[in-house]
Amino acid sequence: MYAQKNPILKVIFSARMLVAFIMGFACGLPLRLTMGVLQTWMKEEGISLTVIGMFSLVQIPYAWKFLWAPILDRYSFPILGRRRGWMLAAQIALIVSIAGLGLSDPKNHFNMTVILAMLVAFFSATQDIVVDAYRREDLRDEELGLGSSLYIYGYQLGILLAYGGGLIMADHMTWTSVYMIMGACMLPGILTTILCPEPVINNGPPKTLREAVVDPLSDYFRRSGALWVIAFILFYKIGDTMAGAMTTLFYLDIGFSKSEIGTVAKIFGTWAIFAGAFAGGLVMLRIGINNSLWIFGLLQALSTACFVVLTQTGPNVPMLAVVVSFENLTSGMGTAAFIAFMASITNKKFTATQYALLTSLMAFPRVLASAPTGLLAKGLGWEGFYIFCTLAAVPGMLLLLKFAPWETRRT
């Protein structure tokens, strides 16, 4: 009945879907500015591999964003409303902090670079919290799947522009100019925030901080197996995450140029992520979330092992394209299943805070497990490092036996 009243093309090109796409772009853009792009800048300044690996800790706000998510639920700005007010504040702060990071000097004023990078991560994590809540409240239940897909596409395009575009631009201009341009690319998000409507919710915002903080957490931890789920979220993508934290430096070390990395590894590879996310959605419709987590987890581990091949071939561009495409394809499939799993265990009554909690846990491996990757790569060598990352996927797969066993028959 819904399909008859709302043709699929009308839904795809609706204003709500456009907002989901643009907000995904605004959320994806800042992420790599404190990771791969800044890592490359630091390497050019002669900073050691170990220090660059530890620099991943500046992204700690992504792992702790559930701590201030209840504040964003409880309080509102006097203009624009609760969701749009916080979004606008976070986006303006992002533009200022990204520009400040571009004006920093990693070589001579390293501490200031660390502070500015942490500010970018904090405001980016804050924007993520509000955008996730806005998307859940703005879209109808039947539109959530499509809206989430468009959000992921926008998110990946933001990463593409920041990472691939940033590295290519850095071959032709200063790093300061690159960051100034990236800050200006947040303007479409600000314009969308101003023009989009504030979502209407029936129950209204929490009336007390206790209601905003305690109730969502107690609801989650009362469930059977909650701690096993948390362990799974921490470990399912840890090997893939650790491997991804050092890929740019790996490519540079074995002889690829920044333009080759930007063109092949980031631009060409991004389309594989899109294909993976789409294919993952189709597969889940056929075999369910549980079975998909098994298959996609195994494929992620296999794609990480493929980087060992690059250690043998050296700077071979066609081989780089094959390995990166396969890795990004499986990463897109795994992310699609991971997001679907987290959505399936979220209580709609506490979506904002519970989703912030789960995505914070999802960010822990990227922040904490990525910190020693430089030390591991230096000690094990690139081949040993990627073998280690492949084996790191085993605990997450074993945890599936506890709460997501393989389903041999579906009703």
C-alpha cells in the first residue's frame, strides 16, 4: 500500500532523503582530516611512525560521545529547535576548528596540533550524535533503510573528498590551503540545517537529566546478553580497523605516490564501498542479519590478508586496485550488516542515547586498537603486521556463536 502511494523514485528524491545524504557528507568529511590526511602531513614533516600511530588517540571523542549525548537530548537552543540548533552549533565549530588545524605546525608546535585535532574530533562526534537522532526522528519507519543507505553514501563521499581529494590537492598546494578548502566544504551542511524542518516527536524530549541519562542505559543493560553484545561490537571489526589505520603509510612506504593513493586507493576504492553496502543490503534480505555477519566477517578477514600480497608485489598499481577494491567491497558489506544489527537492538524510545552508546563502542577499536599500530608495523614489518590484523578478526567471529549462531532454516 505504501509503495502504491509513494512511488520509489518519489521517495528517493524526496527532501528527507536529500537531507540524509547531505548530512552523511557533512559527517564523513571531518573524520579523515584527523587520520590519513593529517598522518601524511606529519610523515612529510619527519615525525616518527610510532608517534603517528599513537596520534590515533586524538579521536577518543568518537568513543566517548555517549557521555554527552543525553545533554543533546535534554536541552535545546532557543532558535532552530533541539536537533537543528545543536547541528548548527557543531557545524560552525567544525569549520573554525578545521581551519585552525590547517594553520597549525605539526613539526614545531606539535602539542597545539594535538589540541586542534581533538577539537575537530569532538565537534565531529557531536555532529554525529545529533544527525543520527535527527535521521531516526525525521524518517518514517519504512524509509529508514533507504535513508540509512543514502546517509552512508554521503558519508563515504565526504571521506572521499577529504582523503582522496585532500591527498591529491596536497601535491599541488600547501597543507594549510587543503584544510581551508575542507572547512569551506562544510557549508552545504550548514545550509541544509537551516532549511530543513525540525522533526516532530510525540513523546517530547526528556524532562530531566535522570530521564535522559539513566533510563536509556538501564533499558539496555536489563537485556539478556547485553555484555556479550558489547564485546562483539568491540571485536567484530577490530582487525579490519587496525589494518585500515596504517594503509596510507603502508602505501607510501612500498613506493606509491600520493596521487596514486588518492586516485586508486581512495577514489576508485570508494565505489567498491558503495557496491558493498548495496550488495550487503540485498544479501541480508535473503539470508538474514545473523548469517550475513558470519559471511561478511570472514570476507573482511580475507581482504585484510590480501594486503600481504602487496608487500610482495611492491608498487604495482593494478594489484593495488584489485586489493583495495576487494577490501572496500567487503568493508561496505560488513558495515551494512553491522549498522543493521545495531539498529535491530535499539529501543526506539531511547534511540539517540542508545545509538550513541553503540556507535561509541564501535569507535573504540578505531581509537584504542589503532594507537599501537605504528609500533606493531615497525616491530613486525608490514607482512607480519597484516597477518596479525587478519588473526585479530577471530575473537569477533567466535562471539557470534553466543548470540548470532548460523541459521540453517529461516521462516
